Amino acid sequence: MADLLIWLVAALGAVGGVILGRVWGRVEGERTGKREAERDAMEDESKRVEGGRDAVRDGRGAGNPADRLRRNDGRW
């Protein structure tokens, strides 16, 4: 009877370890995915900000105001 109880405890421990490992792995995966998404969002934001700054710099101070008006006339 004691042997059966030892085997039962060992089996339950193994099953519990597998379940705990899967839960732990899922939590770590979600954390990693969240960190990657936040990093990608920050990189995308910095690229968009730089693009906007370049566009402002090239658009506002680029040449003669009359030439800028002629270039922008067709866009209206």
C-alpha cells in the first residue's frame, strides 16, 4: 500500500510540474511579447517624429516663399 501511495504522489508531482511549467512559460512568453511590442512602438514613434521634423525643416525653410507657393499651389 505504501508503494502505491509513493507512486501516486510521484505521479501527481510530475503532472503538477508539467502544468506549472506550461503556465510559467506562457506568462514569460506574454511578458516577452509585451516588451517587444513596446520597444517596436517606441522605435516606430521615433521614426515618425524624425520624419515629421525632416518634413517641417524641408518644407518651411526651403527656398524662396514665392517658389514654395508655386509648388504648393497644385496641392490645394
